Amino acid sequence: MNTLIKAAFAVLFSTGIAQAHEYTVGSLSIGHPMAFETAKTANVGGGYMTITNSGASSDTLIEVRVAHLPRIEMHKSETDANGVARMIRQEGVEIPAGETVTLVPGGLHIMFMGLNGDPFEVGEKISATLVFENAGEIAVVFNVEERTAGDRGTMDHSDHKMSN
């Protein structure tokens, strides 16, 4: 079996097929909302998922709500020519018609802010509401998963510059 196929199986089985979950609202499908475990001292955590729009017009994710967290933002990570990473706050995430947008570490993602000593732990479920401009609201659950050495999600946000 070639290395690429082995790697694909490793990713598939390490994330756990049983953990995969999907939600639908209007023409949007939200696939596998998840977050990585955080350090006990972390004040922020990231949220990731795929959003597929099978409709004829675009939609926009305009808000994410979690009852017990004071602030949630949508960000896009970028690295400049000098290698400095920064996060740029997004007012929304457009989901073009007929396309899939993937929120991943190091790219578009959700920032859960204000953990204040309540870290995300493996196996935890974070109930959230996604609010879309056209499709409306949908309740989802972000599964908290373990980081592995191969995750791009091992990125530390402490060196990022925050900007609007």
C-alpha cells in the first residue's frame, strides 16, 4: 500500500468515524464541528468544521454562539513575508453556492474566547448555535478531540497579532 493511502487511512481512523457528525439547515450541510483539547491555562480554543452549500445562492455564517463563553469570533490566519502569523477577524464567512468552505487550523476558524480556567477536554461536547444570514440558526455540537503530532492544530496562537 503506498504511503499516501496509508496516511489517508491513518487520518480517517485517528479522527474516528464514530465521531463524525453532520447537521443540515436549508441548503447548508455542516460537517464534523470539532475543537482540539486546550492547555489548562488557555484562554482561547479553536473551532473547525466544513460547510457545504448545495443551494443556488451564497450564504454567510454571521455568528457563532456558545452560552457559557463571553466572546466568539471568526478569524482567518495569515503569515506575512517575514513569517509573522496573525489572525484577522472576519465579520462573516461566505459560503458560495455549490462550494464547500473548510474551517481549519492555520486558515479560517472559530475562536472560542474567555475559557478562564475551564479548558476544553477530550470527549467534551460544546453546544453551539451557528447563525447564517439566509438559512437561519442551527444548533450543533463541537466534539473536543485530542491533538496528535501531525495536526496542523498544534499551532500556538500566542504569537499572533490580532487585527480587524
